[in-house]
Amino acid sequence: MSLTAEEVIAKFKESGALLEGHFMLTSGLHSPVYLQCALVLQQPRDAEQFGRSIAEHFQTENIQTVASPAIGGIVIGHEVARALGARFIWTERQNGSMILRRGFSVAPGERILVVEDVVTTGGSTRETVTALQASGAQVVGAASIIDRSSGKADVGVPRIALATLDVASVDPSVCELCKRGEVAIKPGSRKT
Ligand SMILES: [Zn+2]
């Protein structure tokens, strides 16, 4: 059974992967929501269920290969590939460019699905799509567990997400929470 958007969000909250409050993101922007996807993917059984749910959208697309931007996309991309019976590869950034390394290659016309954990601006997915297309592959679509762009991110190919969050990330100068005098915290920097 495919997970509903509500079930996806519930799993994030249960695992502490979705925090609500007042946060400073890596980008420097402030947001009332912070996502740490690695926490929801700690249990392989949960990762497998997310993977199957994404795969269900692409069962009839003859996907030969799933490709993900490292590091964030690797766990979920691998699970989607398992569910589709496809090959799995990843791209990584070198000198600012997203490329295939480690001997990975794609064939001309190879049907590829690009999978990431969270789409915020869509930058990593879009760069992965572009790199694969430049190698001659046919990128059929893209997917993520969460879309936090309110559906706005354009990655150049059709895209789906298991759950879409409508949360603004704003410059601190216009942050409503800051105006109320609340201090933004940076969850990534906290050690537990
Ligand atoms: Zn703020």
C-alpha cells in the first residue's frame, strides 16, 4: 500500500525528522519548519516503504535506472530502484558541477528516474537531470519524499512528491517570528 501524504508527514514527526518552531536553514533563510530526512530513513523498513510508494507512480514507465544526487538522495533512491527492479547510480558534486563518478555511466536513450529525499529549490535534482541528459540518457521523471517548494520547483522533467509542504523560507529581515522576538535556532549545529 502506498503511503498517503498524511502518513508520510506523521512518520517524519514521529522520527524527529520534521521539527516545527523557528529555524535558520543552511541557506541563511528562516523557516517555521526544519527537515532532517536522514532521521526518517534510519529504519530500512520505513525507507523501503517510502521507496515502494514512490515506485508505484512509475510502474508503467519502464525505468531502467534510478539516479540520485549524493548524499541526500542515496538511501531513498536505492529503495526506489529496488522496488522497480532497476539499477541504481548516483551523481555527486565536484568543483561545483554535478557529475557521474566511480565508473558509473549511462547508455544513450537509457530510461532514468531521478530521486531525491527533499526538493527545496530543485537545484540538485535539476543538475542531476541535466548531467544525465548530457550523457545521452532519457530522463523520464523526478521524485522526492517531500516537496517543500509548494509545488513550484521546476526540474525540467515531470516531478512527483509523496507530500508537499507549503512553508515559506524567508530572509531574516522579513521573518514574522523574528519580529515577534523569537530567536531562530540552527538544528544542524546541535549535537545530541
Ligand atoms: Zn526568523
